[in-house]
Amino acid sequence: MRRLETVELFIKLLSYPSVTPEDAGALTFIRDYLDDFEAEWVNRVNVKNLFLHKRFGDGPHLCFAGHIDVVPPGEGWESDPFVPKLEEGYIYARGAQDMKSGVAAFVQACRDAERFNGTLSLLLTSDEEGEARHGTIEVLRYLEQKDFLPDYAIVAEPTCEELFGDAIKIGRRGSINGVIEKIGRQGHAAYPEKAHNPIHKVAQVLPHIAGVNLDEGDEFFSPSQFVITDIRAGMEVTNVTPGKLRMMFNVRNNTKTDKAAIEAFVDRYFKDMNYMLTLTQSAQPFMTDKNSKIVKAITEAIREVTGIDTKYSTAGGTSDARFFAEFGVDVVEFGVKNDTIHAPNERTTPEEVEGLKKIFDGVVATF
């Protein structure tokens, strides 16, 4: 297949309506585009996963990773979200920032790589914007069985905040979801002394838990905050007090707070109440050492291309980078600006996509 220009490749990928968990043919196109890379399909359930690699030498294994799936377009678009539109210096389409820009940049960088000290690979999934149960994690399990896990990984999620090049992610917070059920006794509103109203009980502790920081954070992580997301009780009538209250919360936890700490925090305020607590950890926090070779390599490449001394961030939600960290792989995230991700009229600039490709070229050259 003929080589496309980087922006031309980007526009091609944007044209695939690859809403989670569909790839809409995009992964097959990438496989054919990188026809000198060895390709393996690691499909699970209804999810397509593609792993490509090329051995250049005996040195380290560097993996570029990303997802080809996108969130549904939603309403409010001024053009067809899967017909890329170039207007006033921006390219508009669903996935423009999150994250077909990143995929296009590293696919092109890998295609153009002529010399490398070790193995270059690409891990692509169509299951990141959904539950992420059958995507990257499954490919990494497969690679572990083959004793072929990468040494370093770059996940090309959009990371920049105000200027292209101003931030990379060297870690992510975890995510702990919680449900508290406070049991009371239903009764008539006119006879409150004969009931146990769980709303009144929980209202007394809310000022002590809502929005409270569970730790102080550190140089890289913001504090782990107790964020209440839902409270409901009763039957939507005015003359019956409820017999049970259900409160849901989320903690984006750093490395200083874990499930045990949250259990202790909740019990401090609910111990004298009849309550039940359920906690689930959907993602573990992780941090890649800022002195890791991959952090230094991408930092220098960003400086060379943009002139910016990038900052190290752990902000935002979860990403597939967490799975690499679980397998002991040094991982960073870097991509274009993220100011329109998941929004109507998602957009980025051709210059950012081309700049991202140059930065990935620089990282490859470092190894």
C-alpha cells in the first residue's frame, strides 16, 4: 500500500465510524498499511484487537498503544461526525482528539522507522471507550504468555492542556466506587418519633464527608477526594419517611489512599448507624519514575519539536495505560490537546498531528 501523508492518514482513520466496540474496518486498514510488520489478531468476545511488531535489533521493546474506537457522536454537531471537515485551520470529526490523531501519528512513525535498536510494536484495540474488559488487558495477557511484554510503552491519549506539548502523563489516579446503604425504619411523617429516618441521620454527617480530601496528595498527584455522586431515598411522597437511604460516591485515589483507608473513613462517621458499605476498585493508581528512559526520551523529543519543557501530570480519568503499569511496563501518555474530547464538534489541527508524529519520530530515534 502506498504511503500516505500523516494528515491524509489521519483523515482516513476519522472516516471509519468506529463507535465502541466496533472498529468498522479501521484495524484491517492499519494492518495492511503496515504490511512489513508481523500482525496478530487477539480478538475477544465482540472486540477486535490488533498487535503488530517488527524486530530491528536486540535492544528494548517499545510499544505504541491506542484505541481506534470512539464514543457515540451525540447531538449538536455542525457537520457529519464521520466525514472529516477542514475549516479555519481545524479538522472536525469524532475521534479527532480522542484518539485517532495519536493513532495516525504513531502508525506513521512506525511505518517511517528505518533503524531501531530493538523491537517496535503497536497495540490497538476497539474496546477502550466502553468497559475495557476485552481490549488492551487481554492483549497484554497474551503477550505475557508469549514472554513478549514491552519494556516501554507510549499511549497516545490526548494530554496537552493549553498548548501542544505542555503536558504528558506519567501516572494516573485510580478509581474506587462506593455505595453506602443506611437502614432506618419507615414511618408516618406525622409521627417521626415512631420511625428512624435515615435522611436525617445521614444529613448530620454530610458536612464531614462531602468533598473532603482523604490525603494531601503530592508533587504529582492531587488529593484523593470523597465525591458524592447520588443520594436517594423514599417514595416521592410527603407523608412517609423512608426506611432506607442509598448513597453513591467515587474516589479518584492516588497512591496514598486505598480501599482500607476509605472503609476506615466511612466507619468513622457511620459506625453508630445501621449501614452497609460496598467498595469496588475499577482502576489502580500508578506512577512511572520520571527518570525512566521513556519519560526522558519523550520529554527531550517534545522540547526539540515544540521548544516547551513539558510538565508531568497525573490528572484526568483512567486510560489503558493502567494496564501496562499492572504488567510492570514503564508507560507514559502523550498526545494532542484535549479540550474537545467527547464533545460535539470535536477538533484538532493538522499542525498538532504532524507535530505529534515528529515527536514520536524523535522517541524512536532515541532508542
